[in-house]
Amino acid sequence: MSEVAKKEEGKELSRFRPATDILEREDGFHIFMDMPGVSKGDMSIDLEEDELTVTGRSSQCPAPGEKYVEAQFGECEYVRAISISDIVDRERIKASLENGVLELFLPKVEKIQPKRITIEAQ
């Protein structure tokens, strides 16, 4: 389930695919990703062609005077790529982060309403 990514300092950094829920509603797609320990500044969301890629790095360090006796959460990197279809309005994608859960909203393209064309006589 995990791969190993190299960290700048040369340490090995575990890479995980975050637990993800994707809901389709009338207005669009709502995506929820669990990324504990990742702050807004340590996360990036990139849209390239038909692929939305989310990456984030968790860096949990003990406070001064503390040391880990056991650490199961530690530093890690989250990576998830999602294919985007043509029904998603790419210009209106939104993201928010709260309590370690990233929420992405991918709105659907508004349907073009039928329109009657007026004929002008000369």
C-alpha cells in the first residue's frame, strides 16, 4: 500500500494514497480526502489536462523538550490523482481544508438552455 519517496534530507518518506470519498450530486462532485497532519501550506492541487492531482506532506514534530516514545503517524506524503471528465467546469473548482479533511468541489458544466432564434426580415 505504501511506496517510498525520497525526502530532501535523504530520509525515506512514506507515500500514501489518502482515503477518499467521491459523491455526485446535481450541482457537481464533492470529494473528501483524509490527510491528517497536512496544513494548507504543505498541500498542492494541480489540474493538468484531464487529471487533478493532490499532494500533501505531513510533518509532525514534537515540541521542544518532548521526544517520541513511539511514533506511528510521523512524516509522510499523500498523493492522489483523479481523472476529470468534460462535464466538470474546470474554472470553478474549489478546495477547502478543515480538521485534516480536504474537500474539493468540482461543479458540473451548466447545461445550455434551448433558445429560439429570431428571424429578421429586410
